[in-house]
Amino acid sequence: MTDKTNVININGNEYNQDEMTANQRYIIRQIKDLQTQEDELAFQLDQKKIAKNAFTGALINSVEEKDEFKAKEEVTQ
């Protein structure tokens, strides 16, 4: 019985990794590692986008508060 965890699908065909060459298994490990790295980078990018949006929002609020304060000063003078 074939262990399904060692079977990969390439272009609709199933291949047992135990029957692959050392080079083919090496390439599979490379692909899996690259997929993991890609997922981690996407995760980090999401964090950075949210942080950038938070800082952008903080800057906008800061500028708008200053503008409101300035407008109130001009009215009271």
C-alpha cells in the first residue's frame, strides 16, 4: 500500500517520492521551502501594510488636529 503523504501530483499524474531520484527529491524540498518562505513573506507584508496604514492614519489625524487647532485660533483672534 502506498503512503499518500509521499505522493505528489504533477500535471495530473501522481508520483511516489520514494521512487524518485535524489535530485528530484531535492527539488521537491527546494519547492516546499520556497513555498514556506513565500507564505512567511506574504504574512510579513500584511503586517507591514497594516503598520503603514496605521502610521499614515496617525499622520493624517495629527495634521488635521493641527489644522483644526489653527482654525480655532484664527476664529478667536
